[in-house]
Amino acid sequence: MDEEEVHIAIGKNFRKEKANILWAAANFPRATIVLIHVHWPSKWMPFSKFFQPSIFHAL
């Protein structure tokens, strides 16, 4: 029998995610709960840095 997994995406604020985790635990008591941390990068990060030719030179 395959073991059931429930994947839950969580952010940095655990208090907001607690209700989702408790709901999943109550509704899937035999499943393995997998927490996936979702990180949103900062809005001010200059992404142009990542596309400089020196980074992709080896390609």
C-alpha cells in the first residue's frame, strides 16, 4: 500500500499557516505531512545582476 503524503506550502509566518497544518493533520490522520517553505525574494533585488555575461560565460 502506498503511503499518502500531504504537501503544505508555508511562508515565514507560522501563525498564519498553523490553521492549514492543523486542518491537514485532522483530515489526513495517516498521511505523512510534508512542509514546503515558500520564499518570496525581495522586490528591490536587482535581477539584472544575474544576467551578466560573466555568469553565463561557461555555458
